[in-house]
Amino acid sequence: MLKKRTPVLTSVVTILFFLIVCLSASAYIKRTSMLAIAASLSAIFLFYSKLQKQVKLPLIATSLFVLIDGISCFYAVNGRLALLEFLKVLVSFCYALLLLSFCKEKGRTIPIILSGTAALESLISIDLISTRLISTPILNFLGQYSSVYRDLPGIEPGVRINSMFVNPNVFAGTIGIGLLLSLGLAASAQSNKERAIHLVCLFISSLAFVLAFSMGALLAIAVAFPAYLLLEIKGRRIRLLILMLETLVITLLAAFPISLTSFHAWNGIQPVPMVCLVFGAVCLCLFDRFIATQLIKKASGHTKSLLSFTVALAAFFAVFLIAACNWTGSIVLHPNETLRRSAYPAPGVYSLSAESDGTPQITIESQNRADTTMHTSTLLYQGELASVTFTVPEDSIIVWFNISAADETNLTRVTFENETGSVRLPLKYRLIPGFIANRMQGIRANQNAIQRFSFFEDGLKLFCRSPIVGLGLGSFESELRSVQTFYYSTRYAHNHYIQALEDTGIIGFLLFVGMLAAMAAAVWFSRQQGVLLAPALGAALIFLAGHVLTEMVFSTYVYLPMAFALFAVINDCCGEAIPIPERFRTDRIRGFILLGWAALLVVFAIFLSCHVVAQNMSGQMTFEAYEEAARLDAFEGSKHKLSYILKSIDNEVDDETRQKADRYAASLEKCNAHSTPFYLTEYYMETGRPAQAFEMAQKYAAHMAASSNAWQELFNLLERYETDTPLYREGISALAQMREEWNAQNLGAITLSAENEAFLARMQEAT
């Protein structure tokens, strides 16, 4: 009876895990955190013996990483951002504990849950560009609790799917883990029925992964697949290799018609994606059952033949790739569709000509190194695509050709030339799906990849400000504009190793790397002991460790639960394999650690409850409420103090209130949290202390140096308090000098409004 109910129960938990991951968005993260903490504490005491056995080195290493993140909330430069970032980590750790309390030790339950979750997310994302019969009711339900899931576009026209999580890079990272686990579950299945179920999940995730076409995720999984083969037991490699190849081929064949028919803005039912999904899953199961089995039998015992086949296959793919990149032809431009192609011509004057049956338009742009970094460009030509002359600048590293047409137009040829030769632009790639061809454009000067280095560099600058313990979670977003050489908007460094250095310093970095090392050690030793899932877990870990090098995935609410659940699987299946002396494995020590986790959860729950109470209390908007909220709130006390200060500006207050506001202002002068120095500037101006006001104004300008909007708001504020005094004019002059120096030393430029410029000119005339 239990065996019959187990698959049903696992399916229910999979759906539940999917839902709680989706509903962990920022708007509900505090409420979700309290529920997750309560559920985890209940699990610790209800399933004490089971969780006690799960206290192994990988989970201990994970808890230390969580702990340093939590501690950083209390010294972070911006408590609000730090809390929001930490709650995502804490919730994910709680989910991992709950999964460990649900599963049997060293079982396949958690991998099945993660595989099923990834397949469900993939199914919804593919249906979002197809029939929407599945995605609509689910997203409508989720949309009642979070606006994230309302009015999703589904597709980035001509490029890739956006997915139900909007960000295809985060989606690909999440699905990649599930894909590798599905591969491992299918490869180690004990029955044909079980294998078929995992093959279906594998195909759904594989198709969604390809359609999302994230460069970072593709590079990471390209490393993970060979690593999986190397980690796999020698006698099982042939079977695994054939499974990988059949999945890859069928997935690409299914993706091709989808890209041809469904990669435009969604405007009605498009059955092709769902038909391809169903047909591809059936083909994979049939091929695997009736053809792959025969191939495996023939390949068994013929190692040299298999090696020759692998080399021949690699050579075939190399030849195919070369042919695919060079075999192109004419293309049909649909209305409101833009074809974007790139080339790398040398500097000089070029003439461009085209053949078409209509009057398409073209925009030609050039980018140098600075342009690719800042996502800007130099316009070379804009107008009808006919006989065109354009000049490529000396410092150009790439030229973009953007072609569009008002009516459906057949574009046969586009060529540009000068005295050194001619270049024919590739239009339609005959052997490559359109979305892959579009993503390939500009790969030698990819502006997203180049800009990543600016993120990395700025993250390391912030790390140097506090190298031991870091600036606290959320500090990259809070402090970024003070170190940027040009303005750009991002919340994360897009490299979690640098993010860990900047957030929690060398200590946090070592704990993050140590956590991954503990996972790797567990996988390695368990693989030597013959644990079937160990190779797949190792591949998933390699994928994760590689993907976080170039993406912000490890800071997102949809990825972290999947990552921590992967850590839970490794702890469950492989944790005991690490050679640790028995005296450190006693039930007493494990119980002490488990109760320590419970105590820390209780302590943090108290802090979080006080924070929520303080937030509600500040809604009363009285001096007494703000004062009590500042006392209670360990994370956002500065916000309540600032509210007290600002309220004192707008009201006639007694001496005691003014003195308290002054004390709060003095304590906040060291605070860098976003707009605090800006409001202190206003407070000191309003209360007749211009020297302190200009001191705060300069601090705000330095803190938000790269933001033109921040400078404009600051000068607008100061103009309101304009006085004809030497102190005032000197303060404005000092700020103007700061702006000029920043413009001279950096790539970007701080631009001011016409009113701001007139104000500065007036001040200079007065001086």
C-alpha cells in the first residue's frame, strides 16, 4: 500500500515545492520566511532522529555559509537590502531541511522532486508560447499572489523564450540542474517504466533549456556533460553517452520547427511548440527503448570502436558547425520584424548594396571598446536599404546592420565593399535555427560579456573597502554608483565568487568555496563507493559552480531553492562517504548541531518579528512610533530615524524633539544607504546649518557619483535654499568641481538639466 502511495505523495510534494519556489518573490518573502522558519522548526522536532542523521559535512558547510550571510545583515551598509537578500538564502536553506525530513536517507526522492519541478517549469514556459492551455490557469493562480506572473511576454522575438520567470538566464540555470538530475535518474533507472518517466522529464527540460539559449548556461553545461562521462562508472559510460546523444539530437530537431514558427510576438494559439514537445518526448522514449538498446549491445566490449565513433562524431559536429555558419541564403522580412547582423570590417569607407523585392530600411551602427562596455554606439547610416556609403571609424571593433520592412519583403542579398574586397552579410542560416543565429551575432565583441568585466571590476573595488568581512549583503546595489566609471543599473556582480567577496569578505568567500569543496569531496568519495547518482550530482555541481561565474543566478529567489535542494541531495546521498573520524560523527555532536540550528532560527525569527512589528508601527507616522520602531528594528532602524527627522522638518516641534532629531541625524551621517545623505542635506538646510548640509551633499554626490539623475535632484534641492553668501557659493562650486573631475576621469558623463546648468552658471557669475 505504501509503495502505491509513494509516487502520488512525491508528485504532490513536487507541485508544492514548485509553488513555494514561485511564491518566494520579494513582495512575499518576509511572510514566506516566517512560514518556512516555523515549518523547519516543526520538522526538526517532529523528525529529530531523521534530521539528526542528515547532519553531515556538506550540510554543516552549507549552514556556515548561511550563517555568515545572516550575520552580515547586522553590519550591512543597507539593512533593508541585506535583509531581502538574506531571506532568499534562509528560505532556501529551510526548504532543504524540509526536503531532508521528507525523504528516506540515501534515496532518490529529492532528485525526483527537483527533476519534476524543472520539467513543470519548462512545460509552463514552452506552453507560454504555444496553446497557453496549461500556463494560463497556473499563471493566473500565481498572479493572485505576485505581480511577477502577470502579463508575461513569453518570448524575446526572434531570439529565445523568456520563460515563466521572465529572465531566460536564471531560468536556464534552474532548469540545467533539473536536466542533469533527470539524466542521472534515467541512466540509473531500475525499470523501463521508471526510465520512460525520467526520459520525458529530461526531454521537456532539455527543450526548454535550448529554447532559453543562455550563453553562460550553455558554456557551463558544455563542461558538465564531459565531466559527467568521466565521473560515470566505466561500464556505464557507453549507455550514458548514447542517452546524451539521442537526447541532444531529438531536442535540436524539435527546437528547429519551433524557432521557425513560434519565435514571434505571441498573438494567438500556436500549436507547434506543444506538438514538438509531445512528439519529441515520445520519439526519445521509443528510440531509447528499441534502438539505443541495440546500439549499446553492439558497442559493449568494443572500446576502440566506441572511441573511434566518438572522434568521428566530434569531427562531424565540427564540420557541421563550419558549414552551418557559412551556408546562408535569402530571408523573408515580416512586418515590424528587425533582422540584426554583425560584421567586423577594418576602418575605412564602404559602399553597401542590396537585392530585395521591397524597400527595406537599414540602420548601421559602429561600436568601439567603450561603446560595447556602455551599450552605446555611433550611428553610421539610417535610411532606405539601397546604394549606401558609410565610414567605419578607426577605433571600431564591430559594425551592426539592423534591417526592417513595413511590408513582407524578400531580402536576397546585402553586400558591402571597398578597395580591399567585399563582404556578404549572412541573412538566413540554413542549418541553424533562427534564434541561435540571432544570439550568435557579435559573439567576437559581445557587449553583454564585455560589460560583465565592468561588473567584476566594480565588485572588486567594493571588496577592497572591507576585505575581511565585506560590506554586507545587498551592498553591491547600494554602493555601486560610487565606484562606477559609467552609469549602468544592476543589482549583482554577475559572478557569485566576487559577490561573496564584496558581501561577506574573505571569510564569506572561503565559506562559499568551502561549501562547494565539501560538496565536491562528498561526490568524489561516494563515486568511489559506487553510489549510482554520484556522477550526475557531480555534473550538476560543476554546472552550478561554472554558471555562477558569469550570472547572478545564485542571488535569485527561483534559483536558490533549487541550488540548496541540490546541496541537500548531495548531503543525503554522498555526505557519509567523506572520511571523517568517528568521534566527530556521534549522535551527540549531530544533535548539538541540529539544536544549534533550531536556536539560531528562533533568534532570527525574533529579530524578523521585531522588524515586522516596527514596520507596522512606523505606519502610524508619529514621533513616538518612529522612535519605538527605530529601537525595535535591527535591520532598518536608520529608516525609522530618518522618518523621525523628516517629520520634524514639516512640523513645529519642541526642543526635546529637535534635540532627538539632531542626535538621529548625527548618527546617520555615517550611513550610506541610498538617499540618506540627500535627506540629511535637506534637514540641515531647513534647520539653518548650511556647512553640515554641504558636507552631506558632497557625501551624497560621491556615493551616487555615476547617476545623472542623482546629481540633478541634488542641485534641484540646493537651488531651493539658494542664498547669496560665500559659504553657499563655495559649497556649490565644490560640487561643480566634483562633477567636472568625475567627467574627466571616467568613461561616462554626468549630464544636468537646463535648469541645473543655468543655476550653476548663475553661481559662477556671482563668484
